Amino acid sequence: MTTKTELTKSVQTERSPLRKLLWVTSLAMGLSAAANLVLYAIAGAIAPEVTAWPGASVGQVVGATIVYLLMGTIALVLVARFSSRPVRTYWVVATIGLLLSLVMPVGAGMGYGAPGAPSAEMVTVITLSLMHVVTYAISVPMYTNLVLQESQAM
């Protein structure tokens, strides 16, 4: 009786953690910015004062999304580096970051917006706040599932 053995060479390429982080961050930024623009357009169609308010334009929505996610990425790197339980810790840090980020739209509604800009209407404050929540809902699971949990498995 003879047995045929076939050897195959498999090359498994691992992405470097930095490359994976850049890829996931870029994807999170793109998806979050697109979702926020859709929300902004829908809210503007329902309540025109949302898009008429000078404190938020398409460029500002995209720019703010990118800046907030850059801060979230820096927090992710620090949590991954210094925490013994990075996934749980990042959820806590991101939730605190979300709550702190809501100070901006609420402040704009109370008249603490850009100099010379009128106070935002309540519907604008709600829309801007929802944009922060949407960005959180998109980015935090991506960061924890695609960056933190996969890097722990290695």
C-alpha cells in the first residue's frame, strides 16, 4: 500500500499593525463622513435651518468627522499600548469621548458657537449630536473588532 503525500507551501502574509490601523482608520473616516453627509442632507431636506446654519457646512461636517476620528485613533493607540484589557478600555474611553464631543453641538445651541455665528436651532443641535453618535456607532466597533481583537489573536 502506498500513500501519496503532497506538500504545499503556503505563504501567510500578516499585515503590520500600523498598516492595519491606517486601513481601518481610513475606512472608518470614509464611512462615517458619508453617513454624516447623508444624515446632514436628510435633516436639511426636512428642516432647512440645519443646512442654512453657517456653523455647519459639508466641508465642516467632513472635516470634523476626520478630526474626531484622528483623536479616536490616537486614543486607540494609547489604549492598545498601555491597557491590559484594551477592548473594554477602548469602549469606555470612546464613550467618554462621545459624551465630551457632544459639548460642541450643545454649546452651539446655547450661543457658544463660532464668533459671529447665530445660535443653532434645536433641530440643528440634534442633527449635529446624531452625527457624533453615528460616527461612534461606525468607528468604535470597527476599531475594536478589526484592530484590537485581531491584534490580540496574533
